[in-house]
Amino acid sequence: MEKSASPLQISTDLARLDIPMIYRYLSEESSWAVGIGRDVVERSIDNSLCFGAYLDGTQIGFARVISDYATFANLVDVFVLPAYRGRGYSKQLIQAVVDHPSLQRLRRFTLATFDAHDLYRRFGFTAPSRPELLMEKYFPNLYLS
Ligand SMILES: CC(C)(COP(=O)(O)OP(=O)(O)OC[C@H]1O[C@@H](n2cnc3c(N)ncnc32)[C@H](O)[C@@H]1OP(=O)(O)O)[C@@H](O)C(=O)NCCC(=O)NCCS
């Protein structure tokens, strides 16, 4: 009989995170943070609400939320390792993010995505209703210099 797939576990316990894996993915494979330093990755994790996704104790996905836990949050660094994609794991990860008790009744919850709009749309994210109100300081090549 075929062994059934083990369920995905999602945890916000910082101590469980596989920092070397997260650092390797972000600094080498991601489309947004190639070249980022390990110290920057660790500081960002230390100061965020982080979601690890685990299969049999091995971390295969990650999401990080920067928030004041009252009015605003920003979702960043979402990934599922390539070998585990296409199995619904990112949907479970984002569901855990939007269900988290500390991230309820926020006036604004933002994220930026290159091509995964349809993924986030299912969880209520939309294009900014008034983009003309938004401003930013953005240095996309910062980690390459
Ligand atoms: C995007 C990503 C997290 C999706 O993870 P995944 O576990 O393979 O996704 P799931 O299996 O949960 O399915 C995601 C659903 O969103 C849809 N989707 C929309 N845009 C997508 C995109 N750019 N990439 C993957 N899925 C996308 C899929 O078609 C799928 O829909 P379905 O359930 O109707 O088939 C993963 O491909 C990844 O890590 N990509 C590289 C990093 C990245 O782009 N992160 C997002 C930055 S905002």
C-alpha cells in the first residue's frame, strides 16, 4: 500500500528555523535577495514573525511578516523549496499567516510579488486601491554592491 504523504507542519518558533537553508535560498536562489549577507538574514528573522513549513521535521518553506501587531503588516521572503512546489504547501503557509492571531484586524497588510498575484488574491490581497498614495525608498540591487 502506498504510504500517505506526511502533513505539513507550520510553526512560528524561531528556534526551529533552518537558518542555513533560509540563508542559502535567499542569498543564492531567490529572485529578490541574491547576495544578501547572513548577518542581515539573521537580523531580519530575529525581528520578525517567521513561519517555517516542515515535513517530517525538515523545513521546506518559509514566510516572514514584519508588523506592529496592531495596525500594519508586510509579508516578505515567501518561498517553498523547488522540490516541494506544486503540492499546495504555499497555500497552507499563507493561510497560516493570515489566520495568525497577532495579525487580525490590521488596517493594512501589504506584500510585493513579481508573478504570484493569483496566489495571494485567494487570501484577500488586491492591487493597491490608490497606488498614488504609496511612496517608497527602494534599492533592489543593494545586496549586489
Ligand atoms: C510561489 C511559491 C511560494 C508557490 O509555492 P507552491 O507550494 O508551489 O504553491 P502551491 O502548490 O501552494 O500553489 C499555489 C497556487 O497559486 C497559483 N500561483 C499563482 N501564481 C503563482 C506563482 N507565481 N508561482 C506558483 N504558484 C502560483 C498556483 O497556480 C496554485 O494554484 P492552484 O492551487 O489553483 O493550482 C513557490 O513557487 C516559490 O517558492 N517560488 C519562488 C519564490 C517566490 O516567487 N515567492 C513568492 C514571492 S512573493
